[in-house]
Amino acid sequence: MHRKDDKVQGIFISEIEISKGLLVNIFEKFLDRISPRKEEVNDMNYFPVRDCDTGDNLVVTIRSILRGIRQSNHLSKRGLIENLQEEILLGAARGNAGMIFTGWFAGFLNYLAEELVLNSMSMAHAMQRGRDWGYRVFVEPRQGTILDPISRSAQTALTLYENEKNLVSLFEGIISQARVAVEGTTDMLGDLLKGKNTPEEIQVLQANHVVDAGALGFLIFLEGLQEAIAEAIRERAGVVVVIKGEEDLNEDALREAFSSLGDSLDIRISPSRKRVALHIHTDSPQKVAEVAHRFSRVEDFRLEDLTEEE
């Protein structure tokens, strides 16, 4: 179940603007990850009925969401988010897991719609709102389902965000706890399948470490979301980086180091000369990050969308 992706290691992003490109990448990563595991997810589908289609339904749901986003090229970012909540997500949902996931994502977007930025704090509160909206979809919310990793991931984000500014690292904690919640759904099979399967059948499923199919699908989504955020550092963006130095920071040296990496370069050094805020438009945010780390400790690394109107 665990998939380690080295591409997300060692990346520091404290804030990223929501953009159409980011939304597309999030769902492309989800689709890339779940498509080869579709049958694995189908095989876990025992609740509420054994119809073996959760993986199929999630793939169809994601493809429909992507199609809706791509057909909304004429909309501003705010218009797209409104359209996602009002039309695209409602029309895309397939099956129980698709309904709950799209309900969760609508709540997630609802929190982010005002400021259009993801940082540790907004991520945590968006996940909490997603949890609340996801629970509303269930007529009778049940433990041992997709709601378990949804709830655990929100709780983890709210616990960690004050001490973890790096969105990519924050997700390490979120995914770790979501994985625990998914694995814990095995223990809930007895309650979920009581009256549908014999005790002996349930024991076999538990011995084979069967987990809830929707819960597994949500974990795969979180892994894709982390990867999409980490990949944003490779796209053209406005970068705001805050550096803290042990010694006095030299403006001329900073200008020389960063000026070749883009345009619209602005540099502001604090009166103590121990901190500097730097803004640049660049095709290579990752290169900016690498150069910033040569000077000293990076305290903030914010990515601004340069491609779209709000």
C-alpha cells in the first residue's frame, strides 16, 4: 500500500496560489496513481455492497472532473472554483466513494475560495471543512469507511500546521496518519459486514488485510496532491523568498546571484541586515530555491501564479 516518491523529498514550499494549472495537476496525479491500482481498489470493495466498482467509479469521477476543468478555460480562477462546486463536482461523482470524495473536495475548495492560497494553516482548515462536507453526504456516517482517513488527515493537519510551514513536509505527517486510518479499517470489517458476511468470511478478509476501498482511494488522492504541490516548484511563477542569515546579507551579492534567474527582481533587507525578502518572476523556481539555500536558511518560499486572472 505504501508508495515512496523521492521526487517530493527535500522540497520547501510555504505557500502556493491556487491556479487552474494546479487543479489540473492535482487530478492528473490522482488519475496517474489510481489507474494502475484500479483493480486493487475494486478488490477491496465490500461495503456497502460487494460490487467491485470503487476503483472504476473513482477513475470515471476524476476523468469527468478533469474534463470539466479543461472545458472551463473561459472562466477566471474564482469562476472555475465556483463552477467546480456548483456543477462539475456534482456531475462528476460516481458511486459512494465518488460522492463522498467530491463532497469533501467541494468543502475543501469552499474554504480556499476567498484567498486562493494554500499554506499550512489554510490547508488544515480546508481539510477540516472538507471533512464536515464529506460527512454530510453520508445519511448514516460509519467508521471503517473513507470517512476515517478524511477525519484523521484533517485532525493531523490541524495539530501540525502551527509548527510546520513546509506544505510538502506537512503532507508527510498527514499521509502517514491517513495510512494508519486506512489500515485500521480492516478492524472495522466485523461491524460493517455483520449480517452480510459470515464471521468466518470476515475473519478471512481481516487475515488478508482487506481495507475499505474508498479509504484506500482517498489515501491515493492525498499522495497525488502532495506530488502536485511539490511539482509546482518546477513551473513558471512569481517567487517570494525570505532568507535569514547568520551574518550581514549583502544586497549586491544577492542581486548578482538572482538577477540571471528571471525578471521583476525586488530585494528588501531588514534594518539588522539579517533577513531579506526577495521577489522574482522566474521560469525556474527550483533554481531560485537552490540559490537561496546557498546564502542561509530559507524561512518562506511562496509561489505566485503568473498565468491567470482571478
